[in-house]
Amino acid sequence: MMKINPVLQKEMKIRMRGWRSAGMIGIYLVFMALTASFIMIMSRESYYRVTFDPELALGSYTGLAIMQFVLISFISPALTTGAISGEREKQTLDLLLCTRMTPLSIVTGKLFASISQIILLIIASLPIFSIVFLFGGISIKELLELFGFFIIIAITYGSIGIFYSSYFKRTTAANVLAYGTIAFLCFGTIFLTIFYIGIVYNYDYRGFFPLLYINPIIGFSFMLWEQFSGGSINLFPGLFMGTGISTYNISPWIVNLVFNIVLSILLIFLSANKINPLRIRRRTLFSSSKKSLNNIQYKKTKR
Amino acid sequence: MLKINGLTKSYGIFTAVDGLDLNVPKGEIYGFVGPNGAGKTTTMKIICGLLPADKGQVSVAGIDVIKDVRKAKELIGYMPDFFGVYDNLKVTEYLDFYASIYNLNPRDRKRICDDLLELVDLQDKRDAYVDSLSRGMKQRLCLARSLVHNPELLVLDEPASGMDPRARVEMKEILRTLKDLGKTIMISSHILPELAELCTSIGIIDRGKIVISGTVDEIMQQVYSKRFIKVRIRGNMEEAVKVMKESPLITNINKGDNFIEAGFEGNEEEMAMLLKELVTRDIPVISFGQMDGNLEDVFMKVTKGDEA
Ligand SMILES: Nc1ncnc2c1ncn2[C@@H]1O[C@H](COP(=O)(O)OP(=O)(O)OP(=O)(O)O)[C@@H](O)[C@H]1O
Ligand SMILES: [Mg+2]
């Protein structure tokens, strides 16, 4: 029989209690509703048109998808940066570690609690999202792709949060580093690409620069771009966007998803290893010099 | 039940536990006493699989803690010296959470939680949020938590710190009940007298080493294999000290205002001879007797402070 992870169960209980979770859903829906009404206002003139308007369909779908992407990017790391460091600050981590739970199940329990919260947000926003069907042109497959992408992104950002949470004592430090890392993935990679191409190729670079595969924003854009088969453009040197072009065999957004999954798994294992009190510590190169230090100390402490 | 052999643990260049040996048979309440920084918490954490050992063996009910931590953890209930509770959880939910970690069905869990709340006398707080409990209550709750999986060995790190005298008495009652249920208990403290009446045996640890261990009586005997005598006199102090120093049986004389304390390595007959000598030399003796050592003295004698 499959047993629900006890940490996941308890986390859900705690998180759903009180106003914080309800407040978060509320604010989330306000942002989504604002985006939707903005799209509605923009489309008022064409509202009574009976014919299918591809531009509007694209506009409402991408508008809501981008809003959701931004919201999830902000929320999901915040849900996990306190996962381990918070337990440490509250002095409850040892109480968990002295039970039969493995460090890995503690970490995954925490992570999936926050993923569940993100899924809850996505589900709560479905009624608003359904306005895209008003304009037609969106299939269920595309919606599933989109939500799948969101969930993977939530897992990735959540794992980044957990990783820093287990490596740093303070939740504040974990927060700063998690958002810093995400900012690097999203923007740093673009600057590096342009910088590198500027120096090495003197901005004369056609095609897709490999570093951008790890950029979630570009992965996300590619997915939307392909869903609407929007032709091809060269946005900036190194970022050639196009469909069915031979510069890449697999769509960059698929590569990005795979990268995200691999990164998440790696970070989850690293976090579990970090909180494992009996983890195998690598014997460092300094072990010999440590020994001689030991002797010196011995002389000093001998009273 | 609990066997430790040559346990060593260093933090960097500092050795916190240094070749420690101890053995706690099943059903004992073992008092683990030592001054601050002696290595009690470190030892206990290693037993519970919360710290890696550098060297040595630890086994609980025949299971090697270092090799087979997960199995050992099922046999050990641990209560740390400092711990916190989750906010937003009620007392029953708190216990149920820890119980849910072990493969128990919800009905058994509920029964166990009820029993444990009764044991630690927190039934009327069952629906209170855990962070609203007083410190003493939290400690009792934490003790209940360490019992959810019915462990064989309880490792309690200063469970009574911060408790009022009444709560301490109650805690001792709970521990006696647990002993009657067949549990083996290891309990740490700074204060030897506090543990003396509760524990069946005691080990005193100092700077990572067990300096003395055994039952309370055995320890008293070992420490006081040498007698201590106290002589109260009226005046003529100098002469009295001189007389006593002449006796080869007297060691380390300690002079007070109107009394002299000294170690005495002789039998009762020789003690009588010493008294006779004092009296014949015209020392105005008021009283002459053997001192009873108390546990506080034992502790101070066998452990050395930092400045020792
Ligand atoms: N994480 C750590 N890093 C470095 N040194 C440590 C660490 N934990 C403990 N020590 C050192 O190890 C020694 C033993 O500490 P330990 O906590 O085991 O003592 P204790 O007997 O429990 O003391 P107390 O009665 O104060 O609780 C102390 O000198 C302490 O400074
Ligand atoms: Mg301690």
C-alpha cells in the first residue's frame, strides 16, 4: 500500500490552516483576474465579432500564461526556502531526523507540499483561464503542455529553494540565494550569451546559443511560440527563434524541461545528503595537516 | 541494551568524546552526569544517529547504530536538550504526526496518542496548539513524542531542565512508570543528587571520558575509600595541626576557623588512637568524627573544572 509521506501530510495541514494560504490564493486570483480583464478591455471592439480572431486568442492565452509564469516564479521558491532552515531555526529538525524517516523523504515531503500548493493555485485559476476558450484556437493538449511546464518549473524553483534552505542556516540567506540563482538562470544567461557572442563572434552569430537551453524564460517562450507556430525571427544574437529549423533537432523548450528535471533531481539528492547527519563526508586533502594541528592543540589543552 | 565501546568524536581539533565506554543493561535507569561541555549531548546524539562517530562502537539491543541506523532508530526514543514545536498544530495532531511516521494505522495511532497524553498528564490540553503550551508542558509533550513508536531505549537529554520542583517530581514518576514497563532509560543531567534516587546506576563523564560509574552506593564507596575526619576544637589551632601532621595516616589537612578537616587512611582503631593523642596533648577537642560525603562533593571531586 502506498503511504502518504507524513511530512507532506503535516505540511499540508499546517499550510492550509489560517489566512496565509487563503490570502495567497486570493492575491493570485486578483492578479490573474486583472490580466484577464485587461485582455477583455483590449478586445472589446472585436468582442461581438463572430469569426475566429487568431490574434485575440493568442493575446488572451499568452497574456494569462505569462502572468501565471511570473507568479509561479515568484511564489514557488518562497514556499521552500524555509523548508529546512525553518526546521533548524525552530529546532525541530533533529526531532524529524531521529525518527525512521530518511532525509530524502523529508526533503521530498517538503517539496511536494509546496508543489501541491502551486497546483492548487493553478486549479483555482482555471475558471479565469477558461476565457481563452472564448476566443477559441486553444486545444486541451496545449493547455496540458502549459500546465505541465508550470509544474516542472515549480519543482525546479522549489528544489533550488530547498537546496539553499538545507545548505544555509538562515532562511533569509536561502531566500536571497534562491532568487539570485533564478535571476541568473532567467537573465544572467542572456547577458552572458550576448557578452560572449560580442567578444568571440563580434555579434555575428546565427542560430541558438547552447547556454540559453537552461534559461526557463526562453524555454517557456519557445513553448508558446511553437504552440502558435509563429515563424522564425532572430531576437538577439544567439537567440534565433523559429519552428522546425535545422539549427536544433529537439525543441529548446523540451531540452529546457529535461535540464530542469535533471537539475531538480540533483538538488533534491544534494539537499537530502546535506541534512543526513551520517552522510559520507569527503575526506579532504587537508586531513594530514589537520592531524598535525591536532597534536599542537593537544599540547595546549593539556593542563 | 546499550553498549558503547571506545567512542571518540572530535569537532575539528577539539575532542569532545574521548574513548568512552559504557554499558546499560536492560531495564536500568542510567544517569549520565557531567559538567557543561563534558560531552553528554554529543554522546547521546551519536547514540541516536544524529552525529557520526569518529571511532568506536555503539549498539542498541544488539544492533549496530553506526552500521544500521534506520533499524536502531526504531528502537530509540530521543528527547533533545533543546527542541521546538511546530506552530499551527494541536497537541493531538502533533503526536499523531510523529506516530504517522511509523507504520501504524490511524486507529492504533489514536489509541497510542491518548495513552501517551494520559501518561504525561496532558489530556486537558489535547486540543490546545502546541506553541501555546508552557515550557514544562512542552517537555512532557516531547517525552510523549519520543514514545510514540514504543521504543526500547529512551535517551533523554536533560529532560528536567526548566521544570519546577513539582514537575520534576512528576517527571520522575513518569520515568519510574516507564521503567516498570520494561524500558531502558538513559538520562543526562548536571546535577548528581537529582538523579541519585531515580537511577539504578550512574556514570559520571568529564571531558569526554567516564571517570566513574556504578550504582550510587558503589560510587560513594569508591570515592570515599579514604575516610574524612573533622575535628572541632576550642583554640590552640596551631598545636592541633602540628599533632595531626605528625600522624603518618593523615593526608591533606584543611584548616577552618574552629575545625580541621583531613583525609585519614586508617582503620577505626587508629582513629581512636589519633583522638587519644590529641587529648593527651591538651588539645581542647569539642567533637571528633568521620564525615559523610555527599553527592555534590563526589561530583566536584571526580570532575575537574576548567581551572583545575
Ligand atoms: N557542533 C559543534 N561544533 C564544535 N564544538 C562542539 C559542537 N557541539 C559541541 N561541541 C563541543 O563539544 C563539547 C561537548 O559538548 P556537549 O554538548 O556534548 O556537552 P554537554 O555535556 O552536553 O554539555 P551541557 O551540559 O552544557 O549540555 C563542548 O566543549 C562543546 O563546545
Ligand atoms: Mg548538553
